[in-house]
Amino acid sequence: MQYQGIDNWEGLLDPLDHNLRLEILRYGQFVQVAYQSFDFDVSSPTYATCRYPKGSIFARSGLANSGYRITKNLRATCGVGLPRWMHGMPKWISTQSSWIGYVAVCQEKEEILRLGRRDVVIALRGTATCLEWLENLRAALTNLPAHMRGESEGTGNSMVENGFLSLYTSKTATSPSLQEMVREEVGRILQSYGHEPLSLTITGHSLGAALATLIAHDIATAFKGAAPMVTVVSFGGPRVGNEAFRTQLEKSGTKILRIVNSDDVITKVPGLVVRNDEVEECRDVQMAKVLRWLHKRMEDMQWVYADVGQELRLSSRESPYHKKGDVATCHDLKTYLDLVNGFVSSACPYTCKTKPLIQQKPGFDDSLYLV
């Protein structure tokens, strides 16, 4: 359970513990499956859906021996209102609801024995559709709805990014919201396996990382007292909420491990992080005044965010294989997994002895395996 964050990964991140490294890479593979299974072909009649039947997703994505079985496909719906004239646009522009990931339950006895519990994974891809990009741009903070606030929050001031919340709670006449699907499936799993040692690991990249944080908060709130240990392992995630939101996550016992590439601009947006204690500790009187003014203005604009959880900070520039990467490469999930595979410690980030992690296996599309 230490690798699941029960002690906030104390002593495991710097230097990076080898067993923790393997667990991070394992969860990263689940996210990679979500990307590989998504139909990106805008000319395809099945665009924005899962390319494979639920029962064959792992086998078709090169993860047949994971020990997990997918129990639920997940969809996210954009809440951006479309003008009437856009309804005649090509499907790839106006697609409102799309496949975003899945829920998988560990079924293999050997894997359950190795972990010491039955693990449940929720894996989520990053931004893929036109409307999802539009949701990402709705970067102002908004209050959590009443049904997502804990008892201690009351009417509180927990706020999250508008677009992320919209993708989590929006629905259509034919598609339930991602929130409804997650709550229903988690409830079913708790009913089936609640008598066993159980853990829930939510993992995602980019947009998926942001939604993973929202899901973790929602599960801890909706299943208070009944939910197992909830852990988030996120890759290249943007900021999600304000300081009050972070406080509620910490109070709920949710454990969050953010894998961050210092050279990835997505991890530095949206908004601005200005901590009150940093303002108070500033010895320069004029600078302190400027910081207070800036903090107040950004709060009024609902743009003051807070980073959450524990951070494993990596760097493309310090890697012998990725130091010349562009903006897109620095954010790519494959880069993240490669950096995790080679990271040693902050004092000695990378060595030339570690080969790149991502290679292609015959018969599989861009699958992952350890070199």
C-alpha cells in the first residue's frame, strides 16, 4: 500500500524506488491502451468511439497479460452549446459525446496476491475531439455543484476548471454523463467486491489526468465511508481547482501522484498559482504589495489555482534521449513513460545506460514494454 500512496510516497520519489517505477509504468500502459483503442480517423463512421469490442481491448492493444478485465466503457460529453448552423458540420467537428476510457477490475489470482488486494483501474485518454479542445479553453474556475460537495464543504468555495467539470457532468438524451457512468460502475464493483481488500486507481494523461482528479474527489464524496483507498496516478495533467478544492481532496484521504515534465507547458496551465504563505514570507515590502494585488485580481477573475498531491518531477532537457524534443513531444505520454523509466534522482536525473522504453513489438500497434 506504500506504493499506492498510503504514506504519500515518502522516501520513494527521490531517488525513485524501482518497484514504484514499475507500478507507475504499469498504470501508464493502461492509459496507453485508451489511446490505442480510440478511433482518431475523422473519415471513419465510428470516429470518436472505441475501435475494439470491450472484451478484446487489452488483447488488441498488446496488454493481454495484464490480469485485468474491462467491465465498463466510459464516455465524456461536451457541454459547450452548439449554434444551429454547426449541426450540419462534419461529424469530427460537432461530435459531442465520445469514448474516453474504461474501468477494469483485477481478476488474476497471482496479480491479486502480488498486490495484496483486488485493484480497480479507471484509465482515461487525453483531449482528442474538437469540442473537447473548446472545453479545455473554458479555463475560469467555477463552484462545485451541490451534489459533488462533501458535508464539510457546505456551500464552501471549492472551485474547479469550468471545462473539465462540464466534460464530467454533461450528458445528452442518449448518453449519460461520465459522472453517472463512473458512479454506477463503482457502486456495482463495491457491491460485488466490497468484502475484499480493494483499491481504486484512477490514471490518465493530459485531459484524462484532470478528469481523474475530479473523479477521485467525486468518489470520495459520493461513497464516503464505503469507498476503498482512492489513488490518482496522473501524467502531464493541467491544474484542476483552487486551494479549497485541494484541501477537500486532502481531507478525503485521496492520494494523488502527479508525474510532471518540467518542460511540458500543459502542466503550467490554466491560471496562476500564488500561495498566501509565499506572499507573507516575501521580505521585499513593495514586491509583497504587488503579489497581494496580483493575488486579489486573479481571485476576482477566478484564475487562482492550486497544485494537488505529491509530485514526481522529470525533465526532457536532462534526458539524453529527449533534450531536443519540441512542445508536443514534451507532453506526449510516450515521453513521460520513457522519462519515468530512466529517472534516477534529482541529483542524478538520468544516465545514458537506460535505453528508451517505447519500442514496437511485432503484431502490436505502438505497444509498451520494458527494455
